[in-house]
Amino acid sequence: MRKKNIVILLLPLILISCSNSYIENIDRMQGYEYRPGFPEMRLVTSSFIDEQNIPKVNLAIEIVYGSLIYKKNDNLFEAKATLDIQILSKSNETRTTQNLSYPITLNSGRANISLSQDTYLFEKEYEIEPGEYEIIATLTDSSSSRETIRRSETIIPDPDNDEFHITNIRILAKEDADDAFFLPITTYDIPGEIDSLKFVFQITNNNLSDPISINMKLLRFKSDTSAAREMSFPNYPPGHIGYRGIEYDEKEEISSNRRTLTDPGSVLIEFLFPQLERGNYRLEITTNPLNGEKLYKARDFAIKSPSYPTLRTARELAQPLIYLMGKKDHQRIMRIEDEDTLKKEIDRFWLKNLKNSSTAKDVISLFYERVEEANKQFSNFKEGWKTDMGMIYILFGPPWYLENSLTQMRWGYSFNSTDPEKNFYFYKPRIKDKFYPFDNYLLRRSNMYHNLHYVQREKWLNGTILRDNL
């Protein structure tokens, strides 16, 4: 049996300059791909060679509890679903496809389980021959028969091959320092409340004629983190970070480490990072030239608000109120540091305007429901509620009609497609591709929206939003 090494490194957070410009072989994971009324599922796959030198693939799937339909069964609320897994070979079409099916039953004694954004983790490992694979996961809600499909690709290395290989990089997290286990991250977005992150990848090489140097760097990119500016403000100029979104050429190196491999076989390397600040990051792995070629692998991710995509803390609940409050009032409450005081100020804002506690409860519920949905539908390099589409979605709800082209999208809230106050146009400053992986739609702003925004804000603050959305 070949030697298998495990290296665990705790990387310090040291700010130094960086000039790396790689853009290939970057894993950016999937987004939430949220569809209202459908089961929510997130999938991530990874390959590795186990201690017995057997190639395997790991599947980690998260299912959002509140996305399924529950029925009361005795004293429990129960949801049933079926999870179908297909493992398809891309390198050998004659290879047998694995078709696996698992019944899923989720239950809770809480009646509000249907509102929960917590997730159920399904994780399996499968022994599999080396090669390229596509993994397709299908989750079907037994009550509604609605299904959600997620796809992922992975390469299974050959433990007996002399070819040098770096597996894809897994990210795992634990929320509390006292937690015993790290759990897999399944999306690009990571809640900021996590205590620490662990990055895991494996290197296989059975022909070490010379030592191989592995260089690891953690980079942070300059990105737009602001909430959407008002609808009646001027459009962003091309030089503004709000227009550019994220700049991969403007980055800082947070941490770096170097490891030299001298033994043949597979080496499992784990990096531990303490809590990171909000931002967009990349962990990149490079090697010294092998046969004249420098190998590269990277994993992009973002640290978002503490409870992302949900909102739990008073500060998280206060931030989206910028769309309903004056700028100075919002700045005033955001300067409040004490969580209890801030929560009381938020309650005072809603009750002062809505007065009726029953109406306030319904309006508040609708508002934060839209904020969470905006997070899951429009998240990119910043929180979904901060995007232009997120702002319009929160204020006006989902569009009645949607027209989409390569660089522009129209949201219609009227049968009249020419009504300027009931049709919103968004444009893409940059086309999504491997160099720029985000959809970043910007609203075509106009000063004629000043009165529209004011009227819509008043509907939220007097409760008529519940019966008259626009």
C-alpha cells in the first residue's frame, strides 16, 4: 500500500501584496438556484483516495426543512421526499451508470417547521473507478410531486497512475469553537457566524523524481458591499465599484503557506482558518513546474452576513430598512451597538408607522420574507437584498412579466408594457463568463422614480402593501 500523508496547517492572517493573475481551474460552486414553491437542495461533490488506496467520491447534499410540505402525524409534523442520485461517466460512456434512490423523512414537533431555513445534511461516499463523472441529484417532494435537480462534475484520480493530480478543494465549517465536527459548505456563500473554516484537498503523485513544492494563498478581492442606491439617483458611472461589482485584479493576500512533498502516494492537506471578515475570497493552490507546466487549482467563496441567507440578529434585521427609512434615520439606528437597544428601535419604527400590532406583524413578515427570498435569488458578490433586483423585489414583489435578453431584462408589473412607472429595466455592465462569473444587473435609474419610491414606501408604512402591491 502506498504511503498516505495528512498535513494540517493553521494559516495566520497576514496582509501582504499579491500579483497572481490565474483565472482557470477555479471552482466557484453553485448558487441557491431558488424557486418559490419547490424543494430547496444544495449539492457539492469531491473526490479522494482513501487510506486503503481506493478512489471514492463524496456527495454532500443540504435540504432546507421549510421548503418541503409537512403533514401532521400524531404529535409530529412530517415531510416525505425521495432523493435520486445518478453517477454518470463522462470519460467512458460504456461504463455502467449508478442509479441510487433514498427515501427522506423529516419530522419535527414544531408547527413552524415549514418556515425553517435550517438544513438537513445528507452525505454519502461511493467507491468508484477513476475517471470524469457527472453527478445528478433529484429531490422530489412526495406531497407536491415537485422536484429540484442539481448537477455537479468531478474527476476521480487514479491511485496507480504516475500523473500528478490535485483534487477539487472542499470547504467545511463549524459554527462554534466547541463543535466536534466540521460540516461541508455547499454554496459560494458562507454565513459570517461560522467560527472557523477548513479547506481540504488531496494531491496524488507516484513518480516523485524531484520534490514538489505546493504553494497556497488566500486572497480577498475588492468588491461592492453597499446596499442598492435609490431608484431616482443617477446611474452608476463605469469607474464606480457599484458598476464594476468585483475586481479580480484588485486583491490582497491574506495568508500564504508553502509545502514540499518528497514521498510518493497521496497527500491529504487541510488548512484551518479562523473567522474571516465579510468579503469575496479565493484559496489557490499552485505547484512548481512539472515537465514545464505549472499546475493550478482554486476555490472561490464569499463570507456574507452572520445568518445568511436568513436574518436573525437585530443588525441583520435593521440593514434592509434602508429601503423604507430616510438615510439619516437609518444611519442613526445603525450606529446603535447594543443588540437589545437596536431591536427595540426596529420595533419602534414599525409600530410607530403601522400602529396596529396585527397589521404590523403581517407587514413585517412579508418584508423579511422578501428580503430572504432576494438573498436566495439574487446573491452574487454581495447579499442578494443589496442588489438592484433585490431592492425592486423587496419593494414591489415578484414581477408579473419578465423579458430577458443577453444584456437586458425587463420586469413588468402591468399589462401595459410601456407604462414607465410599472416596468423596470435592468442592464448588465459585464457579461457573465469564466472571467466574471456573476449576473450583476443594474437598474436603469430615473428621477421620475422619486415619487414612485415615495408612494411605495408609504404603502409599506401604512400597511396597504398587504392589499395593493403596486
